[in-house]
Amino acid sequence: MDELFRSPHLVDLILAVVAVELAAVTLIWRRYRRGISPRALLPNLLAGVFLLLAVRCALTGAPWFWLAGCLAASGVANAADLRQRWRS
């Protein structure tokens, strides 16, 4: 079990779940116009995805600039999410 938590494959699994979540939300929105708009959800999901990619970079020993880039991208996505919510 310890190896699973130190492996980047767990992050890959979580990223796949996020992709399925986005696909399901998009399908429900297009079919029934109910739930959360994918456009409203996207900045929040991207912030999480970039954080997961940063964890994956740390686990795989990627160069520091990849980790920094993922964290910066997560911050930008988070700021976009906050801006979008502030307007609502």
C-alpha cells in the first residue's frame, strides 16, 4: 500500500477520474441543461489538475521548472475561478 501512495500511478488514476467527471458534467449539461455549466466548472477543475500534475512532477523527480510551472498554472486557474465566482 505504501508503494501505491509513492507511485505517480495514483495521480494518473485521479486525473482519469477528473476527466470522466468533466465528461459526465458536460453530457448532463448538454442533454438536460441542469447542474453545473462546464464553463463554470472548468477553472476549478484546471486548478486541481495542475496541482495533481505538480504532485506527479514531485514524485517522478521532474526538473524544478516543471513543478514551478504546474504550480503557477494552478494559481492562474484558481485566480480565474475566483474572478468568475466574484462576478456571480
